[in-house]
Amino acid sequence: MRLVIADCEVNYSGRLDAHLAAAKRLLMVKADGSVLIHSDGGSYKPLNWMSPPCQLHIELEDSDSPQGPQTWRVQAKSGDALLINITAVYEDVVCDLGVDPGLEKDGVEAHLQKLLAEQVALRLGEGWTLVRREWPTPIGPVDLLVRDAQGRPVAVEVKRRGEIDGVEQLTRYLDLLGRQADLEGITGIFAAQEIKPQARTLATDRGIRCVVLDYDEMRGLDFDAENRLF
């Protein structure tokens, strides 16, 4: 992990163009290759970012002054580009964070994953089968790996609340899994009790299917029993 606090101006070009005027910001370069730009606000969400796989090229105006003006060019395979013009660097820290054990799911989310694994054909499609829960990737396990009725691989990420960060997480898994010969052409399903409109839009744009899960129905609870005669 590399953390750089610097004065910078940022321009993003791709499906959407965006511009950040000059200001002091935090630049984060992760071991997976992603580059994120943060301000001192907005909670966890970066102002702009580039997801892996991408390449970072740094051009120093003065090779003897790594704290001085420089340009960062981040290029994605899709052709999208992030141009960061730095005028001054205040801090530049590199630290190896090691292997992260991953986020432990809460009780409901873990139970949703277990129930969906048991009900793949019922919830996802007739003829669909489970390959494995917690299928490993270099950045952590995807919740379910399944195959559709035609035997094609599908990765499923399960959330209690489906938000944009969950779609981004599944996108990274799909990119890594798709590099394996036996999983070539893999597609994704984003499954949650509730899926935010922004997350659904992003998932649809990336070819990811959204599935809303009814937790009570999956557990076999019948709240209408009292209203029936038999």
C-alpha cells in the first residue's frame, strides 16, 4: 500500500469524463494495482479511482526531486485513463499490509449465502447447480461459484444490502476468475435482500444480473398461515 498526500489536479477520461480542480488530496495505490483519490470527507468513498487491471506510469519533472512536480498516468485495459498532475508532495509512505483475512459476514449475510447455496436451482434458475461456496481468488473468496443449465460458470456475491461497493467487489472477482482457462467467459450475479438503484444501474452496465432475495421465504417462514382456514 502506498499513501501520498499531495497538491494535485485530476482528469478522468473514458465512458464518463470528470475533472477535479487543484487541491490537497490523499492518493492511494493498492497492491492489486488500483488507484484511488480521496479528500478529507465523503467517508470511505473516493472522489475518483481506477480499478485493476491497470498500469501506473509516473513521470518526474526533476528526477532528483521525488517530492516535486510529477504526473501520474493510470491506464485501464478498457482505454479509460486517469491523469493526476501533482505540484507538491507532503507525505509519501509505503507499507506492506500483508494478507488480509477478509471481512467476516454478519449472521444474516452468512445465512443468506448458505440458504442460496442450498436453493440454487430454485432461486437462480432450473438446472443450475452449485460448484462450491467461498471459491478462492487472489483477493478473497467469492461467495458462490455455480453453473447454469448450459454448464457455464457464474460467480455469485451475496449481500444483505446491495450497494455500489458490492458491485465493484464482484467486478474484481470476475476479472480475476475470468483469467482461468476453466472459468473463461464467467458471468456474475449480485444477490441481496435489497439492491440500491445506483448499484443495480452499475451492475446492469457491467453485464451483472441482479437477484433480490426474500430471507423469510428462503427460511420457509409463512406469515399468512393465521389467515388461512387450513
